[in-house]
Amino acid sequence: MLTYNKFKALITNHLSPTTNMHIIREYTHTDVDAVKRCLLEIQEFERLMDAKRLHGLQVAHEYLEHILALCQAEKGKVFVVEINGGVVGMVSVVVEDNPRHTKKTRPFAVISDLMVLPEYRSEGVTKDLIDAASAYAQSKHVQTIQAHVYAAHEENLSGLVRNGFSRFELILRKHI
């Protein structure tokens, strides 16, 4: 069983295969600007695939407050990755245990946001962020973790599959 202390040890120091050392750690209030930047980048990238999405500046602050409220309620966690003292990526994971949403399944975790700056994507950083999110989910006694990905975002989709995810559910959409 994964204890909280083992979980904390897992997320602290990770040496990448290159000369950069990266640290996966829990979000703190000093990370607010860097995480907002990550959320803004995610939103703007997704707008390239879906023009109906709101501008990143319109949602980053409110969305971060929403995620942090879930963290306060012990329903989620935000992790950042730091290289050379700067935040270069983040992941947020939320435990979905509302009986209304889990009628067909047991409680599960959802990676709601995962972003690493392009120049650090081959450093093992994404894998370590996913591992931190998975360890958090296990510490909450959840056995399944999901990630929502745009079908057109092939890089993200292939990265998740490389890290143990499999295609599970397909949502189709029609603009009317």
C-alpha cells in the first residue's frame, strides 16, 4: 500500500537522463503565475483545434481557482515540474467519487491538465508528472486514472499511450 510518506518521497527528486535535474513537487502559492501560464498555453493550443474554446486569459485564473478549491477539499492535487529553479510544466489530477458521476464505475481519477514546455518533453518530465498524478490517485485508494485528450492532439495522445494509458471511451461532437 502506498503511504503518504512514500508518496511524498516519490514526487520530490527525479534525475533526468540529461544534465538537467528536474523536481516534481506539489503546487505552492508561489507557483501561481507559472501555473496560470501553463493553463493559458493549454487553452490557447486547444483553441487551435476548437475555435469555440474561450481565450486562455479568460479562463486561466478562474480555472486555477476551481482546481485549487478541489485541492482544498482533498479531491485533487496540482504538481509542478521545476528545472533550474523555473517551473516548466504541471499536471492536475482530480478524484471523481461523486455517486452521480460514477454510477457505472468505481471512483476514478482524472488528469484534467498536463502540460510541459516543448523543449523539456523528451527529458522524462511528462512521465514523472503522470507518475506523481498516479501516485496521488493511489494514495486516495483509486485504482483507475483517466485523461481527456483532443483526438487531433496526436502528440499528447501518443505520449499518454506510451505511459500506460489505453483508449477507453470516445466522445463525438456535432456543432449545431
